[in-house]
Amino acid sequence: MKRLTACALAGAMSVAGWAAQAGSDLVVGLQLEPPHLDPTSAAAGAIDQVLYANVFEGLTRFGPDGTVHPGLAESWEISGDGTVYTFRLRPGVTFHDGTALDAADVVFTLDRARDDMSQNAQKALFEGIETVEALDDLTVRVTLRGPDGNFLFNMAWGDAVIVAPESIGNIKQAPVGTGAFVFDDWVQGDRITLTRNPEYWGTPAWLDRATFRFISDPTAAFAAVMAEDVDAFPGFPAPENLPQFEADPRFQVLVGTTEGETILSMNNARPPLNDKMVRRAIAHAIDRRAVIEGAMFGLGTPIGTHFAPHHPDYVDLTHLSSYDPELSRQLLDEAGYGDGFTVALKLPPPSYARRGGEIIAAQLRSVGIETEITNLEWAQWLEEVFRGKDYGLTIVSHTEPFDIGIYARPDYYFQYDSAEFQTLHAALAEQTNPKKRARLLERMQTRIAEDYVNGYLFQLAIPTVANARLRGLWVNAPTQATDLTGVYWEE
Amino acid sequence: MMLRYAARRAVSLVLSLLVASLVIFLVLEIVPGDPAAYMLGVNAQPDTLAALRAELGLNQSATARYLDWAGGMLVGDFGISYTYRTPVAEMIADRLQVSLPLALFALALSTGIALPAGIWAARRRGSAVDVGVMGLTQLGVAIPNFWFAMLMVLVFAINLRWFGAGGFPGWEAGLWPGLKSLTLPAVALALPQASILARVMRSALLDTLSSDYIRTARAKGLTRAQALRRHALRNAMIPVLTIIGLQFSFLLAGAIIIENVFFLPGLGRLVFQAISARDLIVVESVVMLLVFAVIVVNFAVDLAYAWIDPRLRGRR
């Protein structure tokens, strides 16, 4: 009710002729609460979901479609050999504590991330950096150890946002950035409030105030949206209820894509999964459609390799692992496992894994493979599966954007060691020509698909339920962000 | 007499706390999972993990960490949360602002309904009132409280819009908005408790009403109501107090599910989040606090027994 009056008031005072209006509040529901508020020292996606683009900004930034745009750097020059990036910062940008953004802040941020004591969860993003120097107040020169076609992309990550030495001490509780929203308050366990930054260097936000509320229980999330306590819920956790919202004129349902390749990971070093024939048999035993329907209520795009289908360089390789139980049994026979075998399937908490795991276990059983299912919490999963590599199969969504490079790391938890892939990956890092990059990426995608490293299931979708009058929400999630800078209420 | 009794109980209280702290620490030590690895996720590099583990003090021996933690608690310092990086004592104090009023609210509702209902049913034993109260309490015990909570959300938040679906505005928003947001959760928590308590009250009162001293009291000329008030109720209160004490401890610690249904920032949710993040120091401290609460409540109940029943003061 309070919101409606605020809306009406703002509407009456608005001089803008079109539907959008500045002012009014928004309540956003999120399932997970950030552990703290420093995006540069934790892996928790929840931190970016609240702060990325709203409070913190990087040299570059992701657009709604995942492309990279200028952020705090308004322009840059790249040396001929691709190793020196000279960034020109936007003039007149201030942090929320009133201090000016200058080249020294960028040097501080990048040096802090690369430091020996760095707690940056994505330290690899900064590994290629040799030196960072401030040439003048608004010019920064970054010298790389070698050419890196991904550098501008890397700088757009939430883990690379620009922070200031003046406010770093308290960043985990009181984040100070340069964005269109200022951090206002955090009631732990309940909500985080942001308010509009009147001093913002770019187009100011429409909303006066944005409140993020943390509702982990799917039933509670449903009730909160239905009761209109929450105006928008990105990543709505109860997909089975979406038809009910679609049928209700008070709401809109947006279904977008994410960077989450959801895969049946296989331990490539553990018999019998070290046999490509066996891995291929598993891949052909899986009916992706049934998994998507059964575990995700139809949300998700089938994938045949470890790459996002919305990416321009994606190659559809699903035919290499089409659902064919007959072929699967035949392959098992040829590999010497005609009588089948038993394998451990360890499942982390998300529903794609727990529900998907049951369905995949049934599909594998029909070709003679028995699974021993163990449900794990994330902390256990990280210790046993990811670090301990003590597993046969697991299901997990790899949510980092553009992460096909993990296949070049033989010590990564699926332990895939291919000299050919590693060579391709090294070549990609040095290649900046878009056409040649596309060609390399195609070969990389095909390599891992033909080696049947993992069972490639589907690209994770993100459903958002929102009030029908809300405009400007991101449909897709190219990074785990809830960019509210362009969100407004329609009259 | 009363003092010596209290002192003896206080010593056993301290010993219980010491044993509890050891058990809690050891149990959580065994649980697999590394808080630093959880925080830094799948792309963390070994040197980053090492840096964070060093900062959190996780590279110390278990003995050193136990002594640090237990020693700190003696002076009211619960340490710093691994994930939130804020003092645990502050976090617990914040969450108690929700959990304690919620537990008291639910307890007030539960006793406020249960005691009169139980007494009424006992006095009219076998009547329609008795059958009605017994039937309703049977239902109250049988209904799972989270289901009842969801039902109330559906009716009062989604359809009637009398209450919000959950959340807590904070006491700074005022007493009434705070109480209002705790009403549905308190009712959901109180219902099964009230049902149990009413049944206990009724049977305890029936026991005493059929005892010899009540017959004697009636024989010397007291009315039924006088005998009930002066003799029967006082004696019936012992089992009822025991149950109330247990219920308060349960309400403080056992609201996890209800706090999740109503997304309240209480202690239960804190423990829930802390367990999945392996924020062991928070889990240990909250569990310790709950143990402390249970022990203190039991202590208070013991003292209340002695106050109600002078015969108990000399014993034990």
C-alpha cells in the first residue's frame, strides 16, 4: 500500500511523458543470503546477486546478453602484440564515501587480487597480469605476461570490481562502490537495503530504494510472491508453481538462460570410467528430455558439450550423445561390461542434482549400470568429490561463464588429461582474432564431446516471477547479477 | 535450606556446561567439510585457500581452537564468524531479538490457552466440554506445525491479506508491526504445545482431585472450588511446570522449520545457514547457548518446584 502511494505521488510529480517514472521502491526476493559483502573475496554468487552493477562496478561490465561493455574504463587501447592494455577511466566518478575514483584505486584493486595473501576466489583471472601502473590520475596501464583474448571479459567479473583502499577495511559489512545504488542497511538473515545514488556518474537508477529479502524455503517464496510481499523473485525456487503465476494477471514470468552447464561429471581416472567406451555408453543411456521434464519441469536447453547454447560460438553436438539405450548396452558389451557394473553417484543439494540424479539412476539401471546414490551438502561435496576426487559420478551445474578451460586442467575433479585439448586451449588464450577464436572453440567443444569426458545434460534456466507492472528486469543471467539500474514501475 | 539447594544445583549446572562444550566441539570436529573451501568455491587456488585458512585460524590444532573458543566464552567473547566475519556474540544477540520474543509469545499463547482449557476439562470430566477439549488437543498434537503454518499463510496472508507472508520488520519499526509479524509463527508454534500442555494439566488435576487430601479438604467443609484452588492446583502444578520448562527450551531451539516457513531471521535460521557453510564457530556457539538456556530453564524449574512444594527443599 505504501508502495502504491509512493508510486502515485511520483507519477503525479513526474514530468516525463512516457510510462517510466523515477521514484518508488522495489522488493526483490532471493533464495540465498550473501555471507558478507565483498565480491572480491568469496565465491558466493549471492554477493554478486545483490551488489554487481548495483553497488560495485569494474573496468568493464557484462550487458544483459553477456557481451562485455565499458564500465569504469570509458575506453582502452591494446598494443599490437596484445600484451599491453591502456585503460582510460571515466572522469568525475566518485565512490559512495565521496572519495574520487582514480588510477591508484585500479592499481590497488588489481594488486590486491594478485597478492600472495589474496583471498580472491577467482585469482586465476588475474594470473596473466605482469604489472599494473598508474600513468596519470585517469590512465592505467596493465601489462600482461602474454596476449590474452579473455582479458576484457575477465575484468567484467564481479571478482574484479574496483574497490578503494579508503573503504576496504569495512567492505565485508559496509560495501562502498561507485554504482547507481548505495548500500544502506543489512539485517542479517532478513534483508539488504540499497538506495539510489544521486551522485551517480551515468544514467541514474529509477528506483529510490531496493530491498533484497532472503527467502530460502521454496514454499515460503511462493507465499511471499503470492501475497505480493515481494515484487520480483529472480531464480524462483519452485518451478512447479510457474504455471500458476503465468495464469495470474498480477504476475509475469520470465524464463532466461544462465551460464550453468549442468553435467553428469565422471571420474575419468577411476575404472571403469577411465574407459572412453564406458563413458560413451553412459552418455547414450541418458534421455536429456526426460531429465529436463522430470527434474526441472521443462526448463532448460539440452547441451552436447560444455558450452552455453546462447553463445555465438556454440556448436550443437547433442547428436554425439543421443538417447540410444540399445547402442549403450552394445558399447558396454564391447567394453567388457556386458553384465553391467556399480558406480557411486554423489549428489549436491540443488534440485537439479537430487531430482535429476534419481532419473539418471533409473535410466542407467535400464542399461545395466547400478548406482549407489549418496546425498551430500555443499561443504561435503567440495571436500569429498571436488577436492578428494572420491566419486564415480556426480551432477553439478558449472555456473562460471566461459569455463571450458577447466578441461585443460588434468588435476580438475573429473581428471581429464588430453594433450590435444591443452594445446587448443593454450592457442585460444593467445588468439584475439574472433574468427580464429570461433574455429578453435569449435574444435575444443568437439574434442571433449567426442572424448565423452562427461554426460552433458542441459543449460540451467533461470525463471523470474515478477509483478506484471515491473519493467527492465534482466531475463538472462550472463553472470549472477540482479542489475536493477534499469528497472522501473509502469503505470 | 533453599540457598544450599540452589548452590548445589549451580555446581552441577557449571559441570554440565563444560561437558556440553566438549561434546559439541568434538562432534563438529568430525563433520567433514572445510569452511574456507566452501567460501572460495570451485575455482579457488591452493595459495588463496591457505591464506584464508590462516586468517580464520583454521591451521591451528584442534586443542588450541577449543581452548580459544571455550576460554573466550568465559569472558563473553564467542569469536568471529568464519563466513560473516562479524563477532558471533553480536550475531546471536541480533537473532535473539527475534527468537526470544517469539518463544515467549508462543509460550504465553500456549499456557494462556492450555491451563484454563485443562482445568475446565478436568472439572467437567466426562462432559461435552471435556470430550471437546480432548478431541481438539488430540488434533493439535497430530497436526505437524509446519503444515499448519503453511495453511495459515495461505488463509491469512495470501487470501485475506491480514498478515504478511513472513519476514520481520525489526523492533525499530515499532512494537505492533513486530508483534504482528510474529503472530502467525507464534500461533503455529503454540498449537501443538498448548495441546500437550492442556492434556497434562487435565490429567495432573484429575490425579490430585481424586487423592485423599482433597477428600479430607472437602470433608472439613471446603467447597469444590476452594479445594481445587487451595490444594489440588498447587499439587498439580509440578508436572505442568516440568512440561512448560521443556517447552520453552524447545521453542527457543526448535523453531528452525517455522523460521524457514516464515523467513524469520532467528537463531534457527542462523544455525541452519551456518551448518551448510561449515561456519563451525557459529554453530558451536549457538548450540552452546541453547544448552545453556535448557540448563538454566531446568534450574529455574527446579527452584520453582522447591518454591511450590517445600518438601522438595530438603531432598537431593
